[in-house]
Amino acid sequence: MKLRLISSSFAARTIPALAVSALLAFAAGCDQAPGAKRVEIVERPDSITNFHTLYTQNCQGCHGPSGQNGAAYSIGNPAYAHWVDEATLRKVIASGEPGTQMPAFAQSSGGMLTDAQVDALVKGVKGEFGAGSDSGPSLPYTSTATGDAASGQKLYESTCVKCHQGTKTPTDPTYLALVNDQTLRTILVAGRPDLGMPDATGMAHGKQVAGYPLNDQQVADVIAYLNSLRVKTPGQPYPSPQQ
């Protein structure tokens, strides 16, 4: 019986291939071995585009769960989600809101989110928070109207003060130091249903409130009045009513 010798070239090709196959089989078997730790694949932070995940990680701390009951404005308000357009919302999320505590989130503005992630937040706010709202305030998001503080004070005292009394007053300089004109406009136009405040149409929880609707000039007048109450040095001790 003659033995055939394996050529050196055949061995050079075959042995490494067999070794690699055996190594792969061994590695695959290790993952299934009793007591072996299952390796979890962690998603890269910049690849996450799920709205709920992004909102929880970046927005919920200020705007609250589902956009409600947070320290910042309730963006879960359907009237707001219907009112604000996508381009404006994208700009606010990406670049922040000057004069407020809202930071920039886009990488292009020094934040951590990609353009795709910013878009996911925009679509989520508009699609989920605005769900069920076919209509809302028709006033523009920004205004070119010049407000008159005296007219705004009269309107505030006739329409707003019946709810905004005592500790609830937006005329408190400590509150005004935390918001800019656009925040005041957003509250006046889109309302705060979580606090029972109607939007500019006068609707609150399905009921029409007396003294409404507000037009663009009236909103500008109230903002001008509130602006006249701002202090020059926010953050300084303010005099109490007894002083």
C-alpha cells in the first residue's frame, strides 16, 4: 500500500483555513457555553434616532415626561405642537433659545446631537405631541407688531389678573428674568392647559374663556407691559412687597 504525500503547497493552503474555521467554531461555542456572559451590543449614541429615547435623554429633564409638568414650557401641549412649524422647532432644538435656559443640542452648535437626531425630535414633537389637534392658534410664531405697554397693562388687568394673582403672577421680576419675549408669546398664544391657561383663541379644556380671543396686537401689547416690569440686573436680591 502506497502512501501519498501531501504537497507542501496544498498544506500551506489548507491548514490555515482549517485553523480559522476551528477558531470561529470555538468562538461561537463559547457564547453558548453554560455560565457564559452574553455580550450585549451597545448602540452608538450618535446612531440613536428613536424619538422616545432621544426625548428621555435630552428633553425630559426640563420639559417633563411626555412634554408635561416640567420646569420649562410644556411642549406636549397639542396647541403648541400644532402651532409651531417644523423649521422653527428645528432651529430652537439645534441652536437653543437666547435669553432662556434652553441650550443648543446640534453638533453644529456645540451640542451632542446629529442632524438626523434633531430631525427625529422635531418629527416626534409634531407627530406625537400634536396628535389629535387639527386646529390651534392662527397667529404667527413671531410677530413684527410693536407693543404698547399702557394698552397691555389695561388688557392684563381686565383679562389676565383674575387668574394671575398672588404667587401666580408673571409680573414677578424673578420669573421675567428667566424668560424672553418669545417664551411670553408662546405662553400667550399656545396657552398652558396644564395650568388651566387658555390659548389665544380663548379655549381651555374645551371651554371658552371670557375676554378672548386675542389678536396679534393685543399679544404684543401684553408682552410690552411685562417687559416694562423687567429689572436691569436679574439675579440680584429683589425688594419684598413689605419693603
